[in-house]
Amino acid sequence: MATKTKTVYFCGSCGYESPKWLGKCPACGEWNTFTEEKITVNKNSPHSPRAAKGNSPVKLSEIKTLDEPRINMPSTELNRVLGGGLVVGSLTLIGGEPGIGKSTLLLQNILSIRNKKILYVSGEESASQLKLRADRLGKISDNTYILCETRLEQIFTQIENIEPQIIVVDSIQTIASDQVESAAGSVSQVRECAAAFLRYAKESSVPVILVGHINKDGAIAGPKVLEHIVDTVLQFEGDRQYLYRILRAIKNRFGSTSEIGIYEMVQRGLREVKNPSEMLLSENRNEEMSGIAIGVTIEGARPFMVEVQSLVSTAAYGTPQRAVTGFDQRRLNMLLAVLEKRARFKLGQKDVFLNMAGGLKVVDPAIDMAVVAAIMSSNFDVTVSRKTAFIGEVGLSGEIRTVTRIEQRVAEAEKLGFETVVIPKGNLKGVKDKFSIEIIEVGKIEELLRYLFE
């Protein structure tokens, strides 16, 4: 069969294909992302729809549904994010920044599985490096095989010889196929290798876990089609300056994407955090300190408490500073404008520093009320009770807006021993009697400040 080699250009951000180089991608709008690649096509390949026979259509009412068989992973946090375990025959992609702990998470789990034969394909580390990591984790398994290989065809040869029950590929960007002329990590190589592992997973019912790099924007590197091919996309994120890591599902065909898992990086690997609220609250809760308020946020489907710390001081150099850690600075500027316009507090000539304790990044608007309470507590140098939690979003007109999942948030505050919770007016709608915690309802920011400082 005659073949022909042609040159095409792929967008490195979204995988858009173009016959010529373009400065700006028409699909995703990114600049200078096109790379040149040579691909081989068959000139005489049959294009008729009758050339191949496929499956026959089946009535929807005649299709029988079965529960997907799952492999129980040793980590309960990982099981929760996966939706109950690793589905047999699934293709899972886990991404994260370099050094965040992706390989440690996977190696720690597969070394604890004793009843499955596992193949760990490493294209980045040597076998001795993986052995040193396993020794540090304190786990050695006789049913885990290490293969240091980057050629796709050689990997499948070893898969046929070993016949593993779970396959881990670290990472997909290092694997290259001899059938594609471009370099490893290119759009065509990543797409071809991922499709090959998908076909194998579906045909053999062996789950495959792929590790993926991420780009500077935090998205998984390579073509966007990579995320469409796989069944599950997990994101492992966190600040390397802190000990805590969050595992969240971006896509999951076999479960919910609203679950998260929280880990703590310790010397012997990753430790599961069962109660994230306690890790985000300082231990000296009985000390009287201004500029601190406790809010209730939700990550995925899990509510937990977060300590909001603020420092307000007179600007020493004329131009006031606005420094934020773990919170959106534009939202902080909005809250300061609301305080100045609606509550008549002059904060324009003062430095405002805001920090979310524990290194957590909070995007939940329900934390607004806690931010306002912390800022005003520091401004007046008056302590806010550490037994009081705040839940509510602040609007531009100064109103306290209702938030979602209010019952879960109030229940979390009650479980951790808080005595009072401040919520938006009418948010619970008559179900306050089911809680033993004291509930204070406020409708405007003036009511909140009157409750705190009068």
C-alpha cells in the first residue's frame, strides 16, 4: 500500500491541526503554540463506509446495565475521588506540577496491593531511583514489576509477557511509538500512545493509569484530546511550600467530580487527612488575638473550616499595599470598596494583608463574611470570638447573600464544637431547630458589624 509523508502543524495547547504555521491558534486563541510534525498517511486506504463491518445498533431498552467491577485502592481518599475504586478496563490520567507527589501517590498505593500483578512503566526514573523511593516509603512488593522503557512497542511486548492486572505509565509524555516520526511528547505521539493504551485497556479489561505533565497555566500538557480519550482525569495540586496536597477529579465517567481527597506530605510519603477542618485551624484557639475569623468553605462535596487571618495597618510609604495569600486579590479589593462605600470605613490609606491559614486556596464566595470580619477585627484591634463561625457572600450593595449547602456548613461548625454561626438571613428557611448551635442571621454588612463590635 502506497504511503505519503506530509507536514502538518499542531497547536500545543488544544491539538488544533493546520496545514501551515499560524501565529495565533483559531481554536483556543493561544499565540506561538504551533509546532511542525511529519505524519505518514496511506494514499490507497479505503474510505468507503462499507469497507469495514462494525457493531449493529441495539435498542436502548434492550441494553442490560451492570455494576462496573472496581479494584479497591489502599488509600480511602483515592477511592473516594475515583468514585469507589479503580474501574476494571478504565484509563485514568493524573496530572500535577513536578515534585508535587504524583509518583509517590501511585507507588505508595500499588506497593500496598498484594493480590494483583502490577507493571510500573517509568520513562523518567531509573529502576534504582524507584527502589530508593520504595525503601523510603517502607514498602516492598513481590508482585510489582518495574520497566524502564520509552518505546511503545517494547512496552506492549513486555505487557504480553508479564500479563499484569494493573498498569501505571509515568509519564505519557515520555513514551514514543515507532509508527510516528515526531519526537516524544509531541501532539501526535501523545495522542497515538494514549489511544494505544485505551485500546488495550478496553480489550483486556486491565486498568491503566497515566501520569501527565502540566503546563505553566496549570492545565495538563499535550493536546486537549488526551483528556477526551481517558475515562478519568485527576488533578493533584498544592503549594510545595506547604505540606498539604489536594486530589480532585476534573472528569470521571464512573463517578462524581465533586469529591476531593486531602493528603499531607510527610517523610515516609503521603498521609491521608481524615479531618481537614482541624488541620486548617490553629491550635491556640483559646488565645485572644485580633484579625482572625473562622469561615466555612466547601471543596468539592466536603465542608471544612478555614482560618482567615488579616492585618490592617497605616500605610507607611503613602501608597497602601494589598497583599493576599490563598484568596482572590480582586475580590479583596471589591470587599474593601464595599466596606468603604456601604459601611463608611476609610481603608483607602491603610495596608491590608490577608492570608488563608494552611496554604489553602479558597475560591468559595461563602468565605466573604469571614474575610470582612477578620479585616474589621484587625482594623479596630478587637478580638472576634474563636467559637464563632461565619458563612455568607457579600454583594456590591452590602447585602449578605445566601450560599449553597448551608446545612452541611452549619453541621460542620456544630461538629467541631463552635457555639455560634453567623449566616445570611433566610438561608436555612425554618430548619434552624434541627441544630443545637446558636444561629445568628444577618441581612446586611451593617448588621454584621453591629453584631461584632457593639
